Amino acid sequence: MASLFEVTAGKAIGYVSGSAVTQGTNKSTGVTINAAAGAITTHNASLAGDANVTFTVTNSEVAATDVVLVSVKSGASTGLYAAFVSATAAGSFNVTLENVGSTAGEVVVINFAVIKAAAS
């Protein structure tokens, strides 16, 4: 049964099929993934301790009024990285990855989900 949100906005809240993309070159390289949810696999370039890096995710599913959630899924040493969305715009969002420990060069897999929203 469709929710009121699905009927009025044409988008689902809850499970949506996702996609995946792998970052090239380094951890600041942007990626393109046109899905409402998915996984981003980062490059294994080193990131200094207590440092962060930001990259742009180009995504046609994202509106400027949406809420994008991210979380570290795997690949990183436990508790070494934190990820957050640092900007959202029509067609893209920025992910900032922070190394909260010592210098490390690891592949980090980041899950994301787009929650459709509107400004009032």
C-alpha cells in the first residue's frame, strides 16, 4: 500500500534500490551516482590524523531542499573515520570525511540515503 508521501510526491520513504560508485585518484576526487541511496567507496590515499577532506557527489536525485544522510559502512579501522554531509545543492551534495585518529591510508565505504524534503 502506498503511503500518503508516495502518492503526493511520487517518492518512497523507506527501502529504495541503491547503486555504488568507486572514487578514483584520491579522497578529494568527486563522484557521480544518480540514485536515492547507495555506497561510495573512497580511494585508499593517506589522510593525516585530525585532518579532513571534502568531495562532491553529483547526483540527479538530490534537490536543494533534501536531507542527505551518510555513514561509514566498512573498510576503515573501527572509529578512525567520521563522515558527514557538509553541503547540499540541486544535483549534488558534499561529503566531508574526517580522520579522527592517526595518519591512515584506507579504503572507506560510505553509505548514503536521500530523504526528499521541502522548505516551508
